[in-house]
Amino acid sequence: MTVSIVVVSHSEKIADGAAELAAQMAPDVVILAAGGTTDGRIGTSLEKVLAALDQASGADGTVVLTDLGSAVMTAESALEFAGDAAGVLLADAPLVEGVVAAAVAAQGGADVQAVKQAAESARGSAPQPAPPPQGDATEGPGAVEGPEFTGDFEIINEAGMHARPAAKIAGGLSSLDAEVFVNGVDGTSMTALMTLAAGKGAVLHVEARGVDAERAVNFVGGLVQAGFGEP
């Protein structure tokens, strides 16, 4: 069993397309599309969302992702009407990037909370400053606890940093207690990582600070050195 994912969109084509894209990266994960109205118009359908939740009910939890405002309302209503919504979580995440990140996390065996967190880590963020130089943490507003670790890793997979590797990095780092930057961008943001456009042969410079800083650097290094599991 793995965590299942439900995609709620105003457009049936968008929901189906996002689910199809994510399924390419997570073949063992149940990803269900609930897009459009029951008569094929643009809009959302409580019936479709309830049917998807019912199909997903045998999984180890379900994460629901939505696109626009009323889709969130429809999903929330479905959770109220669902027979057993105890293991169903609604993620606040960009639809396509969030579905991909959630699917990769679920494929890796993450629990429902971690899958939700992976989806939400895909949200784009404003550029952030690099971590301060290594040294003892000081008291005050800018103090950051924990040691600093760094690592440089050369990308070896042919496709470089595309959606799947970015989702793997962001999803894994989001569960660690560390502030991580990869080539100066937030390591927990799938969108930010993809903007690096790092191809084969590019070097990823990883900087981490916090309790899990060393684990974070080793995690990214392990993924890169294994080619993200790709040729």
C-alpha cells in the first residue's frame, strides 16, 4: 500500500493531464483525477471528488490537491460528506508541481503527512539569502542553531535537473530539520530547483544549517551520485 492522490481541477483535461504526468514518475501510486463537472463543463463536482475519495479509500491515506478557490471549497465539502476522511489531507500546493512532488514522495514510501509536506514544498518562494558563514550561533533575531555542512556534487544523469529529480530533492529535504540551499535557491522548493536548469555535468553546491544539516547534504549527494535513479 502507498498513499493515494486525488487531483481536483475546474478542467477535466487539466486534472487528467496532471495525473498522467505524475503517474510517469510514480507508477505504483494511485492518482485519481476529479476534474470538471459531471456534464463535461468547466467547474467542479462534489460527486466526482467523492467518487475519487471512495476509490482511494483502501490506501495508506490520501492527499488531495486542488487548483482554484472553489475547487478548495468543493474538496472541503467532500471531506465533510466522506464516510471515512480520517486519513485524507488537503494540501495547499500548486497543482501540477504539487502532484508531481507528492507522487514521487508516495512512490518512495512516505506516509500521508510527508506526502502532503512534499506537495506543499513545491510552492515557489522568493529568493532567499545563502546561509550565514560557519561559526557559533549567536543570540539575536538572525541566529540559526546547528552546524553548517556543504557539499559539491556533479550531475551525472543525462536529463539533468528536471521535474523528477527536483521533486525527489525537495520532498526529501522537506522532512528534515535543516535550512538547505542548492546553488543559492531553497532546496525544499521543487519550482526553485527546476529554475536552476542544471544539466549533465553541472555541479550542485549544497549548503545546510540546522540539526539535520549533515543528513541533508548527504541526502542530496546520494541522489545526485546515483543519477536520481536514471540513466
